[in-house]
Amino acid sequence: MRVAITGITGLLARNLLFEILKFYLNDNSDLEIIAFGRSSESFPLKKRIATLLKNDGIDYVSSGVDGFSSEMLSKNIIPIEFDLSKPNLGISGQDLVTLKNKPIDFFFHLAAISDFRPAVATKEKLVKLNIEGTNRVLELASQLKIGEFVFTGTAYSYGTEKGVIRPDTINLSDKFRNFYEESKLLAENRVRQFCKANHIKFRSHRPVGICGRLIEEKIGSICKYDTFYAWAQFLLRQKMKAVKDKKNVYSEQLSMPLRVLCDPEAFLNSVPADYAAKLLWALSYYNDSGQSYHLANEHEIKNDTYLRIMLKELGISGVEFVNKIPEDMNKTEKLYYKSVGRIYTPYLLENNIRFYTDNLKDFRKKHGIACPPMNEANFGKLIGFAKENHFGLEIS
Ligand SMILES: NC(=O)c1ccc[n+]([C@@H]2O[C@H](COP(=O)([O-])OP(=O)(O)OC[C@H]3O[C@@H](n4cnc5c(N)ncnc54)[C@H](OP(=O)(O)O)[C@@H]3O)[C@@H](O)[C@H]2O)c1
């Protein structure tokens, strides 16, 4: 089995890597995972992969099983340095030989940037990486023998549709909440056309916002704090400026007058990273007859419920939900609507949609893959992990 994954250091890609390593834990003699990624300023790609296996992967892969080390998990991984923005993805001649020397059963293209900001520079970056970068990945794919190409778009490519949202609708002339959503749809459409023209089997996934793990250890684990976490991160950052002793940043109560434009009766749909990874892998491995899927949760949580959980956990009072942006904004509100509020508000007002997942029902039943419901208890576990890690902020 030879699998390629782009963006290996990312949230979903690393969980997919862990899922495949777990799947082959007892017999991995025939497993090769080509891990496309980047070196960081401080660490080469190989070291980044070793670190994520040690700090996160070992819990997922071998929790409850003795005798496994992260070094042992590394031996099936071939790191390949690549950059979406470079001609030929910046892949070395030697790595190209490695890629071409055997067919790849499944090629998962997950690397992308998720930047929702409206700036022109952001749009340019989204074009360069999500659209042109995907084109470069397809140019590479055309030189390789690939059994199945798997693309990950976004559930929010549905634009302005209402009601039941299908996972294969493509309406390029629709209005989007931001250019990120549009860039993902344009890229998905391009991949569909490419696979059709080149007779390559194609599968597409559209995830909703991805949250921490709720099936595999460590429960709550997540490597970045965007989507709903970013909302809490904003409040925590403001609170840190106000508390006397940062050690008490959660226990000290703070009143923060902030009017948040939000529909408290609307719902958040968030999918745990491990459940998404299990579906991603199993649908390809067991060769499900479908092609397009939502990676979404059947159990949504009301805005009013989860936002209040976050406020309680952060020890913040004084936040009100309102139905229009206040005209007489205070300092915190000005900052909120310039930053996280600007990005997150359209999602806090989104109602009357349901992501269609019925095409997964029989498959999930047959393979015993159940989605942890997004209820108060599970949401609390996610926030528990995020708090341990201060929502990605430095507390000193
Ligand atoms: N997370 C969500 O809630 C969500 C929701 C819907 C859809 N999706 C889609 O699902 C996929 C995975 O998302 P994710 O949130 O797991 O991703 P992520 O955590 O943001 O990771 C993105 C990955 O892409 C890599 N990358 C960024 N710029 C690159 C470049 N110029 N060259 C090469 N690699 C580059 C990053 O590498 P570095 O680590 O080196 O930066 C990282 O490995 C994406 O296609 C995303 O659009 C995600």
C-alpha cells in the first residue's frame, strides 16, 4: 500500500497519517506513506514529522498498546519537501524519481491555506496556493501512476443556498462569505475536470469546521485554534490584558462589555478531526461506491449553548448576543468587529441549512464509524484541551 498526503503537518493530514498508521499497526511491512510537507525556519521536514508523531501521533496510534515508539512509526514515512507556490512544487529530481518508481494507491491532496480575511494580499495568496498550487499538484499527478485522487474542499462552498446542502453542488457564480470558500470550490472543480479528462478515480470531501479529537487519545487534541476556538482566543487575549495575575487568567472573573452579533438559536456544525480522518481513509480503502461527501456532524450544537460554555470556561461575563452591529461601539467591540467578529459573524448568523450526510449512513454502519455528537459534554472536553494549551497563546 502506497499513500501520498500533502500538507502533512496540518490538522486533518496529520490525523489521517495517524489513522493509517493505526490501521496498519500490526502489519505495516507493505506500507509506504509519502508525506509532502515543508521545513520550517527552525526544523527540517523530517524533524517536524518526528515531533508531531512524538507529541501527538503516538497517543492516537498506540494508546493502550505497549511497545510502540514514535521512532517505530516513522519508518513507514517518506518525507518529501514541497512548496505549493514553487514551479514543479520545488520537488527535487531525486524525490521525483522516488515518486515515480511505484504506483500510488491513494493520493490525498489536503495542503491549503485557510485565510478568511478580506485583504487583497490574502486573495492573492489564496489564488497562488489553493488554486494555482492545486494545479501544480495536478501537474505532478499527471506524471505519476495514481489509483485514486482525493481532494478536500470545504462544506461552506455552498454559497447562499438554503435547506439541505448536497456535497457535490458546484455553483461558481454564487456569492461566498469570503474568497477562501470560493478558492476551494474553484480548486475542487479543477480537480474534478482533471480526473475526468485523465481517467483517474476521484473522491471529494467537504469538511465543516474541524475540531479536536473525540474518539482517539488525546481527547480534545488539536494543533491550531481557528473556527470557534478563535472566538474564545480573542476573548482570552483581551482578558489577559486585564487580569492582575496571568496564572489566574481562567479563575479570576472579568466583566467584558461586548455585544456580539449572533443568532443564538442557530447551530454550529463541527466535525472531530479523528472521525473525519477515519472516514477519509475508510471510504477510499474500502472503495465506497460514492464520490462526494460532507465531513459533517449529524448532531449540531446551538450557538447559545457553546458560546456560553466558552464564556463560563474563560471566566467572562457581560457578553450579550444582539441582532445588529452596535453603532456606539466601545474599544473592545471596535477591536472585535475589526478582527474575529469580521470573519466569524457570517457563520454566527447562518441558519436554515443542513449538510447532507445520508450517503454515509450505510457505510458508517457497516464499518462501525460513528460520529461523536457535538453536545455539551463533548464540547466541554474540547475546551478542556484548548484551555490546557491556552488556545495557542503564550501565557507568561
Ligand atoms: N480545518 C478546518 O476546519 C477545515 C474546514 C473545511 C475544509 N478544510 C480543508 O481541509 C484541508 C486540511 O485543512 P487543515 O485545517 O487540516 O489544514 P491546516 O492545519 O491549515 O494545514 C495546512 C497544511 O498546508 C500546508 N501549506 C500551507 N502553505 C503551503 C505551501 N505554500 N506549500 C506547501 N504546503 C503548504 C501547511 O504547511 P505548514 O505546516 O508548513 O504551514 C500545512 O501542512 C484543507 O484543504 C482545508 O481547506 C479545513
